[in-house]
Amino acid sequence: MRDSPPGGSQEEYGSRFERWDERAAVRVKPQPVMDTPAPDVLYFPPELVPVLRHPLVAERGERAVHDALAQHLYHYLHFTVELEQVAIIPVAAGIARGRSGLNLPERMRADAYKIVTDEAWHAQLSYDLIRQVEARSGVAWPTRAPRPSCGGSTPSAGASTPGSGGWNDCCSRSSARRSSRPS
Ligand SMILES: [Fe+2]
């Protein structure tokens, strides 16, 4: 494999963002607005929420199941927000700004800016959907929801530095919470 010239080889990189302006949801689609849901709407597939089968939940009736499914959707969407904002965007931004430590083609860096925009839109949509479901379901979203665990892996590309509130901090705080629990 030959070395890339400074700034990377333009020929070796096939961009998948040539039609980004025409195809990216953030560029061409309006912000989704939920219809008013039916009273028996299921906000999350029940088969993916095993706690619903526990007698302590089941015996509390349909409203408890409805609320638990809405909470599960919040958790899922909140995880998406955290993943985009804390892990993916910092890495993509590092690539876009030439701070990845890698010798990348200029067009790849330009595409990384588009990825940052796309992923920020995904996070915004997820947050907005939480608020829409909250307003329609009457199930409050716990705004002090715990930060999702990141499983201990740390992205590269200069994603975050200690104390920056980035992915590494998420991991260290998760570890701190784990170690403070009684075993
Ligand atoms: Fe995304």
C-alpha cells in the first residue's frame, strides 16, 4: 500500500455524500409532527420490554404497561441523543477540523462536516420526539435521566479530553457510579 500524499489521496476516496444536499433529511424534510395517538397506542414493542411480564407490573394494569412502554421509548431516544452528542459528533468534528491525527483526503474532511450536521439533526429529532410523546401520552420524561453507560470503549480522533464533558467523562462517571454501589 502506498503512502498518501499530504492531505490524503483524493482518488482513493469515494464520497457517499455527492447528493447530500438533495437527500439528507436535515436538508429536505420538515421536522416530523406526531398525530394524536389512539388511546391504546403502544409506544414501544412490548416483547422488547421483559419487565412487563413481571407480576408486580402486570398486576398494576394497562395504564402501568402504557406508562412503562413510554418510559422505554424515552430511554431509547435519550440514548440516541447521548450517543450522537457525546460520542459520534465529537469524533466526526475532530475529523472535519483535521484534528484526528490521521492523514485524510480533503473531501473526507468535508464529508465529516456533513456527518456532524446529520447526527446533530438525529439528536434533535430524538429529543423533539421525546417531548412530543410526553405531551401526548401524559407520561412525564424524567429530565434527570441517568446518562447511558458507554460500555467502557473510548473513541479516538480526539473525541474528548478529561473534564470536557465528553465521552471519556461519561465513562468515568459510569464507572464511579458502578463502584459506589454495594456489591
Ligand atoms: Fe445518527
